[in-house]
Amino acid sequence: MSGDKEIIEAALFASGEPLDEEQLRKLTGKNARLLLSQLMEEYTQRGSAIEIREIEGKFVMQVKPEYAEKVRSLAPKELRSPVLRTLAMIAYHQPLTVAELVYRRGAAAYDHVRELEENGLVSATPQGRTRLLQTTQRFAEYFNLDSTEPEAIKRKIIELAREQKMGLDKWLGKQGIGVTPMYESLMSLAGIEEYEVINPYAPTDEVLDKLADLGVLVLPRGYEERVKKYFEGRVIEVSGATFEELINSVNILAEYGSKRKVRESIEYISGLKNEYIEKAYSIATKVTPQTEMVSRIVNELRLGISSDGVKIAPDYGVSSDGKEIGTADILIPTHKNAEVDIVKRICQRYDAVIEGLKRGRNRG
């Protein structure tokens, strides 16, 4: 049998993944079980940091758990935190459909599943229009588990949650959505009941700790660049200068909220939009928007535009590119002077435009 044990040993080392007894027998033509038993005994007697283990009928060469942490930094790159959370959710709730997973984790889960499949950690089988996700044998090997039994896997997920010092429900069951104060009322319109109001633009230690617990961050349009350096989750940019923009924002958040509430909110907002368009219908006065935001409002109200029309500007007096706007005939409220509720905020701005134009017409 000279050399046969060495062949088995080399095969386990070179493979990097579990091999079954039949695969090893074909390499030597000998009793692989006997050779494996001898190798395992030799490794044990030697007190080696490497061990050969049998996991559900397959054999793997690996670093012993007590040494694994010390050499972890030299091992192949671990899963990123968002991907690990997605894998944990699949493992804990399996079998889980892709549709259910995306509902819980957001659209980024599609990319996560692709990465997990490429690593052999999850399998996906067709089920109607979606796919059913489950962990694989490779999952048990990756986390050094002796079994692929659901209860053993759940115990491992609980252990991972504790290691990251997070409650299991927060780590697995909830999406973890953060939103800036300006758009808090948008959460209600989308039927999202649990969220964190956060100002991510000043990354103090407290803010960074909160961001670490979030999978999704809802920001005003154009602000993603400011936070992506220290937030690795999904950023959703929303806007609400007009009713149509608000409808689009509600639709974007629909996957995290209530379909019924989204439907009701869109119907309500659409009704308000039509009411304001009707209010502005009789206004023939031409206007000159002073900023891009004002242009979007004017366009939704279907007002006429002219270079010598009535000047309309936001009350902060500076355009988005930092230029001074100068004097304007009508100022619409923004920031501190605007309503906190996003629907009321739009109404307040539209009222300022319409009432300002009607007052000017009456004076003329």
C-alpha cells in the first residue's frame, strides 16, 4: 500500500472540497475507507493543526477550528456582510423563494443569490415564475458544520447573529430601512411601518453604528455619492418636488411596504395632482422658472413659460449649482419654511405658485 495514503492525502489537499469514498477509491484502486482511517489517525496523533473530517459521507481536509480564527486573514476572501445576511436568511427560512427573499432583503438580493450560487452555497430550483432557494452541502462545509440538518443550520445562524452582536430578528427577519428626516412621511405612503430616521451626511460613530444595521437607505436624489463611502447597503434615491415624482418614489419603495397602502396612496396623490392642474388651467400668465426644481413644478401644472414671464424661485435664493438667483416675483417654500409632510409640502408649493400668479393677475 506504499504511496496510496499519500495519493489520498494529496487529493484531499488539492481538491479543497469534500470528496466521497468512491472518488478516492478510483485514484488508488484500493480500500479508500481503510486508507482514510489511517490518515485520520496519523493526523490526530501528530497533533496537527490540519484535520481530515467526514461530513455526511464525504471527506475534507481543513484547518482545525481552534486555529481557523488565527489564519482567517490569510484565507480566501469571506462573504461581504450584505451577502452573508442574505445567505443567513436563506438558510434560516429555507426553503425560501427568490420572490420572498427580495421582499425581505430588497432588489440587491438578486446579485447576492447569483454570487452565492457561483460559490456553491445555495441551490435554486424552478417553482412557477420564481425559484426555490436552499443551502447546499458546500454551505455546511463552509461553516464547518457536521450536518446539513435544518436545526444544525439554524443554530449556526443564531451563532453568527451573536458574533455580530445583533438580535436574530434584526439580523434576519427585517430589512432595516433608514430614511432622512425630509422623507420620513414617504414611509407611511408606502406602508413601511418599521424604519430608522437618520441623518447620514454627518457620519459620527453613533450614525455609523446605525448605518451598519441597515440594508437600505432612502435619500434625496443626488446624494448617493456622499454616503456610499461608509454605507454598503442599497441606496434608494427619491424625489418629491412634484406629485408625479412622489408617485414614482412610492412605487420604488413598494417592494418594502404594503401593496394595499401603495395603491391607496397613489390614487390619493393622483387625485391631488389633477385638482391642482385644474386650478391652474385658467391661468394664462407666462412664467420664468429660476431653478430646475421650479421648472418641474411649472411643467406639472402645465403653465406657459416665457423668458420675460413672472419669475418663480425657491425661497433659499440659490440654485442647485450654487448660483445666486436674485430677485423673484414668487417664492416657493423650501426646507425650514416648508411642511414636514411631503404631500403637504408639495401642496404648499403649488398653492404658492397658483395664488401668487392669481394675485399678480388681479393687480394687473
